[in-house]
Amino acid sequence: MTTVWPWLSLAGLGAFHGLNPAMGWLFAVALGLHRQSSRVVWLSLAPIAVGHAISVATVLAVVAAFGSVLDPNTFRIAAAVLILGAAGYTAIHGHRHRVRIGMRTGMAGLAVWSFLMATSHGAGLMLVPAVLSLCLAGHAGELAMASSLPVSLAAVAVHSIAMLTVTAVLALAVFTWFDLAVLRSAWINFDRLWTLALGATGVALLIQ
């Protein structure tokens, strides 16, 4: 069970990221409505997922690289401080410096936007506790690049599949049965929830 929970956590975080409008489904719906095409909504999902996955994979690659040369306890504390710093920054400044890409962007531009949004939100940082737990399991508390990279790639796959599934369901549901006006009365403030989630991730890693 100690190795099952981290995977469930990765899938849950993927679902959480998929729920967040800033992670892409809102852009997919807006593009579909702008071009009056459900096909555009479907096509938008691929670059959104790819951009998000590359952002998360980049963070986890850095984690694997630094974790293999640093003492695990030192690395864990450093990662926790970094995540808490990101949470503090978003709490103070919010997400005012969002990347802006117009409705005429192509699929490549949408992938770049998704990558930058996931990176600026610290999406990959939220996966660090689960991935660190998986990498340490069965290795006597030592991190090794050879074992960390396959685990990190599997983590990206699980996380991305869950994120893409939720993103697709929401984007198609809102496009088909609702419109963007529903967000004015029936959606929660994900900026605040995201900040709280980042803070909770940092605290969890700090006391792990």
C-alpha cells in the first residue's frame, strides 16, 4: 500500500489540474466557441496535454538529477522550501502575469501556452512528494538517477492521462451543454485553491 498511495496521488493531482480552468480546458472551450467547432475542442486537447506533460517532466527531470547527488533529507527540505516559496508568491501576487495567447493561435502556440502556464503555476512541483516517495521506496533511502528517471516518466504518464481525461470531459461538457457564462455563477476560485494546494504540498514534503 505504501507504493499504491503515491500513484493514486499522482492520478488525483492530474484530475485536480484538469479541473483547473487555467490548465487548459477553458482555452479549449473558448477556441471551440470562437471557431464554432467541436472538432477544434478535440484538437486542442492534444497540445494542452503535451505542453503540460513537458512542463511536469522537466521539473521531475531536475528533481531526479539533483536528488541523485544530494542527501535525500537535504533535497527534501530544499524542495519543500521551493514549493512553499512558490505558494507564498502566488498568495501575494496571484496569477496576474498570465501568458496571453489569442484565439488565432495554432496548435503549436497552444502547446507553448500550456507549457508556460503549467510551469508558472508550479504544476510539476506538486508531484514532487509522490515521486520522491516512489523513488525512495525499496532503495534504502537513496536516490539514484537510473531508478528515478523511469519512475518519473511513469509518474508523468499517470498524471497526464488523468489530467487529459478530466480536461476532455469538462471542455466537451461546457462546449456542448453550457457556455462560458456558467463560470460566473457555478465555478470556484481555483487561484486560491491552487495556492492552498501548493502550500499543503510543501508542508507535506517538509514533514514527510
